[in-house]
Amino acid sequence: MDFAGAYAPAHLKFLLQGFLVTLEVAFISIVLSFIFGIVIGVIRYTKIPVLSQLLAVLVETIRNLPLLLIIFFTYFALPEVGLKLDKLYAAISALVIFESAMLSEIVRSGLQSIDKGQIEAARSSGLTYGQTLWYIILPQALRRMVPPIVSQFISLLKDTSLAIVISLPELMNHAQIINGRNVNFVIPIFILVAFMYFIVNYSLSLVSRRLEYRQR
Amino acid sequence: MLRFSILVEHWDLYMQGFGHTIKASVLALIGSLALGTIIAIFRIAPIRPLNWIGTAYVEFIRNIPLVLIVFVFFMGLPAVGIRFDSFTAGTLGLMVYTAAFIAEAIRSGIQAVPKGQMEAARSSGLTYLQAMRYVILPQAVKIVIPPLGNQFINLVKNSSVLGVIAGLDLMYYGDLISSKTFVTFDVYIFVALFYLVLTIPLSLGVGYLERRLLKAR
């Protein structure tokens, strides 16, 4: 094992560049998935006919597929039907497709956890259904959703490493490039990379726990 | 329109991958149930140093990517002379990763049993281990089964990382078939269907168990 060689400044810089791509992809994906997740979750909660059933089938299908398969699909299979995405967009679209389905379930169960009496009270004080949803139900549900959404973000951050199959230049990919140079780098690099993921994810999980605690 | 001829012509290859995916998932499930139970016991046992080891394992493993763990078995350990074939490395990686989640499911199940149960059992003369074995665990099992089911679904999906290290699973064979036929779209749709054949019944089963458990309370 060659710790000194593995942690050469050039390697550290290279890993950091990879980590920035990881964080960037994770951040863009979570923002987009959050928006789609809320839209899908609300549609399924309000049970808009046809659309709601259609989305139910779609969400269940996606949730039951491996993310890796979806990444393969957006990068390798979509060009065959004329939709060519570069690595970054293929990875982000795959993550957004998968995570939107996951988040929509969090949103839906968050909405359903709000007492029905709230709707009845709001409606009988003259609010329309849309207003009730926007001003009464969503704000309360969103607060309850924060901890599971943070956990989902942790999963997403870990899952960006799957984009190594399409050699997106993220952290795992850069780690593997360094590992390819010398077999003695492998273990030191894996230790460092593990800690990079761990520090960010563990901090997030502490935040999520704190939020959960405060709500009680 | 999907070219079903691809599915028919390469049925054997699909089946090989499907078999390995099931095999890896089941082996990793058995392994991670055993390892996860030990970690859960470490976390709740009234012995401080064991608690620390259990917590460190769960927190560390849960916060790093599965791909990294699989790579450690596939490339990291061989660098110090411990070698596995790709299927074994992938399955071991899956086991180590899933054990952390299973340990958490078991721990929270055990801790969901009211404290008074343990106190009552202890004061009626049972030792700590007897109280665990005869009073706490039988009640915890019911609570733990649905989350364990969810972990198994995740395990089946996660087994696709074997594809990253050529671990002979469905993803690997999908890759193989698409490089033979120069077709990707249809090949991966069929791969997806094979995964759904496994995961959808499991999801329905877990949902059913969850609802029944909710009613039983």
C-alpha cells in the first residue's frame, strides 16, 4: 500500500473535481425530483381520474426497477429511438426519473398523514379545494416530509456512483482512474473516497435526525 | 414494436442472468440477515463497547455507496492478496451493505416493544437472554417482517451492481446480449421485465403484510 503516492496533491485535486461533479449531479437531480415528486404526489393524492391511475402504474414500475438499469437505458437505449443524451444529462435524467417516483411516494404518504378534519374545516370555512390543498394541507405535510426527503437525498448522493457505468466523471470514476495507475493506490484511495461520501452523508443524516427530533 | 425474437433467441442467456440475480439476492439475504442480527444485538446489548462497534458499522456502511463496497471486495482485497470471483465479490458486497439496513430494521423492531415487557420479564425471574428469547423477540418479529421485506426488494434491485463488475447477473447478460445483437432498447426492456417479475410480487406481498399488521394493532 502506498498512501503517500495515492494521496499526491494531483490525485487529491482530481478526486475533489470528481466529488464536485457528484455533488452537482445530486443537487440538480434532487431539486428536479422534488418538483416532479410533488406534482405526481399531489395528482395521486387528489385522485384525478385516469391520470392518477396512469401515474400509479408508472411510479410502481419505476420504483421496482434497479436504478442502474434506468441509467443504462437513458444512456445506451434512448439513442436507439433517436434521443441522444450526453453522459451528464443521461445520468441526471435517470436519477430524476427514479427519484421522482420515490419522492412522489413520500409526498403522497405525507399528504395522507394530514388529518381529514383539516380539509373539512378548511372547506367549510369557504376555501376551494385547491386553496385548501395549497394553504392548509401542503404546508403541514411538507414539514413532515423533510426527514424522509433528506434520507432520500442521501440515497441519491450514494446512487450517483452508479453513473460509473457510463463513465460520468464523478467521484467513483475518478477514484477508479487513479486506481488504474498503481495497484498499491487501491486501498488508500477507497478509504479516502469512503470518508468523502461518509462525511457529507453523515452530516445530512444528523440534520435529518435533528429535524425529526424537533417535530416531536 | 418490441422484437420478441431477441427474447426467444437469447432465452438461455436471460435465464442464466435471471438465475444469478436470484442466487445473489438470496445468498446476500441469508448472509445479511445473519450479520444484521449480530450487529443489531451489538447495538442493543447492555455492553458499551459492543454498542459502539454496532453503531459505527451501521452509520459507516449506510453512508457510503454500495458500488464502493463492491469495489472493495472486487479490487481492494485482491490488492492485499485476498481474491474472489466477480460473483462472490458482488454478493459479499451486497451482504455487507444490506446488513447495515437489516440491523437497523431489527433494532428498531426490538425497541418498538414496550420497555415494560422487558422489566416485567426480568422481575419475574428471567435472565436478560431468556427475556429476549421468549418475550421480546417473538413480539418484535411481527414488527420487523415488513421492513425486512422492503430490504429484500432493495436487495434484488441492488444486485444489479454485479453488472458493474461483470458478476454474471441480469445486467451483465443484458450487456452481453446487446453487444451480440447490436440492439439495446429491446434488450433492456426485457431485462427490466425480468426484474419486475421478481420485485412486483414482492412489493405486493410486503404491502399486504403491512396492511394486515396495521389492522392487527
